[in-house]
Amino acid sequence: MDSANNIPAQIKHIFDNNVISDLQRFIKKRQCLNETNMVLVYLFHIVQTAGILTTTIAAGNNAKTYIWLGIGLNLLASLVNIFEQTNNNISKKLMKDIQLIKDGKYLDDGIVVEIEEKNPIQKQPERETDKTNLEQPLL
């Protein structure tokens, strides 16, 4: 009887440990995203400034090759900005989850993907190989 009464306590302990591990994981991810975003912000401004400067100087000197280089740098800066914005959105979601854990309203609604094990490939019986079989090397 003692183990039957202990089951709800064990279940509560498992869920509490899950929430704590989620909180620790969210805080680590958020810290990593914030550090990465600091680098991305500086990188964005440097690359964008280089692109604008290159395009402006190349247009003034009628150097078409360098104009395209400047446009490429601006495209790269836009890509860096997209990564930064994506990281910001992920960081905001993590902050909401951290706040829900703090308030005691957290519900783990993450997507769980289970890989279904397919039937193992059955080994086919070995065929007799003869000299006319194309599977044998020609040389």
C-alpha cells in the first residue's frame, strides 16, 4: 500500500525535475542567444557600412564590378539582420516560458518527435554468382 500512496509523490517529483531542467536549459539558451546577437548587431553594422561605402565610391568612379561587390555586402548585412531578428524572437519566447515557470503556469508544450522503428531490412538469400554475372568485376 505504501508504494501506491507514493506514486503521486513520485510523479510530482518527476514533473518538478522536468520543470527545473527546462528552466536551466532555457536560461542557457537565452544567454547564448544574447551573446550571439551582440556579435550579430556589430557585424551587421560593419558589413552594411562597408557595403554602402563600397557602392557609393564605386558609383562615383563608375566601377561596375565594385558596385556589385557593395550590393553583395548589403545583401550579406541583410542576411545577418535576419539571423539577429530570428534570435530575438526565439529569445522572447524563451523569456515567456521562463516567466511562466516563475509564475507556476508553465506547460511543456514542446514538440516531441519519436522516430518509428521500421522493419529491419531482411537479408536476402545470397545468389549463386557465376562468371556471367555483372556484379563481378570485369577485370
